[in-house]
Amino acid sequence: MPRLEGTLKHYDWGSKTAIAELRGIPLSGEPEAELWFGPEEDLPWLVKILAIQKPLSLQLHPDAKQALRGFELEEARGIKLDDPKRSYRDKKSKSELVCAVTPFKAFCGLREVESAIETSEIFDLPKELVSPLRTDGEKGWSEVVTALLSGKWNQEIENLLNRLRVGVDKTRKKEAEEIIKIAKMHKIDASIMLLPFMNFHELEIGDAMHVEPGVAHIYIQGMAVEVMEPGDNVLRAGLTKKHTDKSEFISLLDINAEETQIQSASGADHEYKGPVGNLTVRRIEDTKVEINDSRSIDLILATTGVSKIRNGEETQLKPGQAFLIHEEDSNYTIDTAGIAFLVRGETCSY
């Protein structure tokens, strides 16, 4: 099996330098947002290298039942698959694991109720915004999010930004800085008002987080390896020029989701939890490992240094290159002078 170079995707939020520098090739001059491994190789899952220079939209993904319902509804409405206003492009769910290659910033998931109320006080937000949380606890989130995304908050956004510029509690300083940056790009977008109620995460190299269907998130900046189900369904609520569907976003929002946990790589060979039961993701750094009884499909992706794959013969991977092993019950070795990711998939039905 030959080395895989991946398929480059150009989106305006991508970095003009990060992926090219990782691969050790000349700059193209264009934003290079994602390097894909998967669909072209006919794999039942997708592996990407993300290079984020500007924040993505406020978004979430459906589970399998929601995806099927949404797809069939848009089909019945006669919305073409390539229509920019289409939200459901297939019947697949989308659960994703994001593993930081560089420091990586994101807003992900709604805060716990007490933290949300505390943050609203620190940021001096209108008291009526959180009254449903005070009255109904977690059940109040639907009312809060609906009000935030549906209203016109021009003056409240300006008041929030003025408060953040003056300075806030040091525990909120970094997320305040990110809210200010996002607001400079999107100015009066109502979604800005939801940001204080979301958890802010800074992933260090080797950290990962599993983003489940129904969890609102915004990837802000950094490079990461992303492993996911191959669904292409994104429900956007704002902070974008693309199509948004706030009502569908709100209906799919999981207000009972547990806070996303940050997983830190421990040791030279670390296995993360997620994204789905039939996929495992391992981060292998500066070591040699024996892989026994491969299941269905294994993909090895190098991100730093040189990785040597021995499967009858030796193949060397440079950063940004991948290698596939299709044979079941195959034994091989990975010898890394740097970092490689092993994505192991079992045969499944999507």
C-alpha cells in the first residue's frame, strides 16, 4: 500500500502556513484549512489535520436519528444536496475527537448552571438572561439559548465588550480576550451573547477532547488531528457567512450533555476515549510499538519527525503523510522519532 499524501481543503478560516510547514513544502499562498484522509480511500471514517487561523462558526452535529430525520425532511422539500442552504447532506451522525498538535483553543459545551450564573454576574450581563436557569436549572437552557440567538442584542453586545475591555476576574481573562476577537469579526451577531455561557478550553500539545452530537462548539485557533464519523451534517447558529438554522440548532442542542473532558496524553503510547465505539485512536511518540492482529483497517498518520512502518517491508512517513493497512490479523511495527497517530477501525455498517 503506498503512502497517502491526503487531500487539501481550502477554507477562509485556514492557515496560510501551518500545514505547508508541517509537510515541509513551499507555501501555496492560499488558506489551507484541512488535510483529509478517508473518503478518497473509501474508508468508513475520516481523519483530518486541521489548521485554524480564524474561528469557525457556532455549530453542532446531529446523532444518527436526527440526521436521518433531517435528511429525509430536506429531501421532501426538494432542497438539492449542493444547495448552500442545505443542512443535512447525508443520513450520518457526526461524533469527533480532536487531538491538539499545537496549542488549541475552543469554546465547547454549555456551562454548568451555577458557573453560567456566576459568569453572567462577572460579565455584568442582563439579569433576565439567566432567570430561567435560576428558576428551572438545566431545563432553563432551552429558553435561555432561544432568547439569546433570537434577539437583537446590539447594545448588550457593546456593553459586554466594554466590560471585557475594562477587565474581568483573572479566571475569565483568556476567554474574555477571545470573545473580543470574535466580536471584532462578527460585530452584532447574536451568537456573541452565548459565548460567556460556553466552556472555554485551551488544549496543550497531546490533549484531546471528544465532541459528541448535540454539543455546541467553536474551534478558535490551532492545529489538531481530528478523527470522526464521515457525516457531513453541520448545524450552524451564527458567527459565519454560511447558512444558519437557529431553530434546528436549538432543537438539536443537548442541554443535558456532561461537560466535555480534556484528555491528556500520558506516556509514549496513549489511547484516547472516543469518537465512537468502533474506532480507537492512539498517539505514539518517540518509541517503537508492536501492533498485533489489526482489525479491518489501520491508518498511521505522522505529524512530527519520521515514523517507520514495518509490514513485510519498511515504509517511512514524514509529517503529513499516512499509511493504510487493510489486512485483518496483520502484525506490524511502528517506530517513531517524533509523533504518529494510529487510527484503528473495525468493520461496521453506517
